[in-house]
Amino acid sequence: MQLAILLVLILIAVLIAPWLIGVAIAAAAVYGVYLVAAAALAGVAFVVAVIWVLFTEKGRQEKPEEIHGERKACKYCQVEMAVSATHCKNCGQAST
């Protein structure tokens, strides 16, 4: 979902790119090339950071809990859980 939103935002930026180029030229004329170049560099760094966070977030998924001792399987989803568990963490059903 986040990747789809990012792609839509990039598409919007591409569609209004001629307008953005005109704004960049006007800003360069008013404020100077160095300030515009710094702002462009900051924008690129922001986009790279957002893409980095989106792709590295997949590696941070929750680790399954370690179960010590006896185990049983949930009768609804067959996920392994501790014998003392009262509810399945995967499907939420009460275990018997």
C-alpha cells in the first residue's frame, strides 16, 4: 500500500514537472544557484530516505515467539503454540 502511494506521488510529480522546472529556474534567478541546488539535493535525499525506509521495513517483521516446553497446534489454523496458551496469536480463537 505504501509503495502504491509513493508511485502515485511520483506520477503526480512527473505530470507537473514542467511547472516545477519553471519554479526552479525562477528560484535560481531570485535566490541564486547554490540555494536551489541545495534544495534539490535535500529533496533527492528525502526521496531516497523514504524509499530506503519502505524497503528495509520488510526485514523488521515480528519474530515468532520462542516456545519452551510442550507445544500444541491450534485446531483452526494449525499454528504451533504453548500448551498453556488460552488464545491463538495467529487467528485469535480460544484454544481448548
